[in-house]
Amino acid sequence: MNPYALSYLSDGTLLGGLTALVAQERTTTAALLAHLAEVDARRLYLPAAYPSMYAYCVGELGLSEDAAYKRIQAARVARQFPVLFAALADGRLHLTAVVLLAPYLTQENIDELLAAAAGKTKSEIEELLAQRFPRSEMMALVQALPASPRQLAPAQVGAHEPMPGASCTRQLAPWQVGPRGVKLAPVSPERFLLQLTIGRSTQDKLRYAQQLLGHALPSGDVAQVLDRALDALIEKLEKRKFARARRPRPSKRSSSNPRHIPAHVRRAVWERDQGQCTFLSEAGRRCPARTRLEFDHVDEVARGGRASVAGIRLRCRAHNQYGAECTFGAEFMREKREAAGRKAETRRQEMAARAADEERRNAVQTQARAAAQEVVPWLQALGFSADEARRAAARCETAIDASLEQRVRLALTCFGPRTSLRGRVAPALAPRGA
């Protein structure tokens, strides 16, 4: 008997059963989000050989990319504002409503926004948010990533507590190659449609590349230009990341730094591990991560690990840090990361201060040059050549605050005793009406 054939049910029984199932689904959804939030907070996806919560939801739980993203985002914001669990369970909010509200929720406005959004449809909530938080009508083409280390789902996640040891790069779904506004979809066997918006500078580079390929690629086909550009980029990145070379040469560089990994070791390790994280779960599952990979010492450097082919392996950022936490303790590594963060922030502030100083110096120099240039026409009017006027005016660059007359007189000191110039200067600089 087919358990999903319901034609035998009466209308009243069918509707009653549907209402009960919807209520049960809401309760189940709230419980599911609570479980996801706790697994996310404990980072239990790492020992299961997944580099992120998103990858765990898709690979282990079998959720679709969109379903994983929405539930991760809702779980994180509900963990921060637990009242959302109850609102989902009793039907005041639906899952999409929580995702829409997530970027705007604060401790100060949670009760007000929750009451205002209760029972509303997606379009009604979008209108509500547009009224409360108006945005520019211009479409944002560039979006800054957060500087704090956090692990994000494949779209905007909003402001939540940072995940320790997690990546600040957004984990993208397999069919995504960038943020929203970029589409990559299959259209036929071995053919894909790429749709994106580019800026003026990118268009200029594309046109220039087409011009340079005029003989080899007369048609200027964008797909072929892009393919050649990617070939060149990949070759450059492979050389930088793991020292790949067409004709590898013996390395002549030696380093006393125990963390230095020679080029031939990086090449061999990358080829051996096939550009994939080598972390294995207890069940023998290998982490599928192929991005943000790092060369990791099998035996920690602090414990005498050596940079040999057998002593180095590939690990994604998440599992590299997870392994360090398992060895040295989560608290120790957290303190290390915080110390590194403080050091990086200090360097950033020092660089910003140096840049500000340089900008001030450039502004002073510009002002000084402008002050000197004002003197040049006066000197030329007195009969000096352009070159003589410019050389004499250069002396005025240190007298920015002086009046024009004072600067001209200062410049004239370059040409000899003042007595010899008094007759030429006095009429030109004399006050009006003298």
C-alpha cells in the first residue's frame, strides 16, 4: 500500500492532517536550527572531515546549496537571538523571514522588528525593511569582506559572532564562482553560460587583450581570450603557491628558518596530495577542500618537525588550525591567534600612520611648490629668464607662510647684493599709490 496515496481521506481529515503537519514542520525546523547552531559552534564538522559547516550540510546532511545557506544563516542569528526559535516554532516567522531580518537585528530592535514582521509574507517583510532601513538605489558592484576571521555561508550572513579558526572567505556553492550577480550554469554537454557584470577597467583590459591577440585570435572571441587569460593566471599562481615550473632548477637558497619549505618539497607534496586537504575522519573520509590550502608539518615545528616531503602535507586552513588545537589545546591556539591579530592590527595602524605622514608631507610639498610657482612670473617681469626664475623661486619652498612680497625678495637674494637690484625691484614691489 502506498502510504502517500491519500485519496481515501475525507476532506476534513485531510485538512486537519495538513494543519497538524505544518505545525509539526515548524517545530521540527526550530529544533533543526538549534542543532545546526550547536554543531556549528562546536565545529563538529571538522572531525567529520569537512572544512566548513556549509560543506557539512551539503555533503553529510544532503541539503541543497540554497537550503544549507538559509538554515546556517538562520541558525546563527537564532543562536544570537534565541527568541527566534520560538517565533519559528509557533509560526510567527517563517525561515525566509529570519534570513531577511538577520542583517538588521540588534539587541535594541529585536522585539520591535519581530512584532512588526510576525505573520507577514516575504514581499511584505522586504517592504518593511525598505521603510525601516532605506538603501541606495544604486546596485553595489563591489562588496568589502569582513576583516574579522569568520566562516560564512555562500551569501551574506550578517553580523554574528566570529567562528574561531574559521575562514573569512565565503564558502561558495559548487555552481557559484563569486558573489551574487555572477551566474555560471550548464547549458549543454561541456558548455556553460557565464554571466557577470564587470567594471570599466576590466572592460579596458579585455579590449586590450583582444587587440594584443589580434593575429593569433582575429575574431577576438571573449571565451577564448578568457581561456588564455586563465591559463596565464593559473601558471602564475601555481608557481607562487607550490613552485611549479616547466623546468625545475635545484634550489640554491638555504634558510635557517625551520618553517621554510623548499620549492622542491612544495612541488612534490602538491603532486602527491593532488591539491586536496589530506585530513581524514575516523571513518576514513577525506576532506574535499581544494581551496585555502596550506603546507602543514606532520610533526609540529615546535616538536622538531622537518620540512621534508614525508614531513609535509596539505591541509585546508580549518583543519590545519584544528590539528593545532588538538595538539596544543584550543585555549592556547586562541591566545596565539589573538596575539597574532593584535600584532597585525598594530602593523596596520603603523602603516596607516606612515601613509598619513607621507600624505601630509606630499601636501606640504605641493603647497611649497605652488608657493614657489607664484614667484616665477614676478621674477620674469623683472627681466630674469624662465630658468633663472625657477631656480630662484625654489628657495621660497621653505617660506610657505610668507607673503608674496617676502617670497619675491627672498628669491632675489639668489642673484647677488640687494643694492644692485634695488632699482629694478622697488618699482615692481612698491605698494599701490606709493
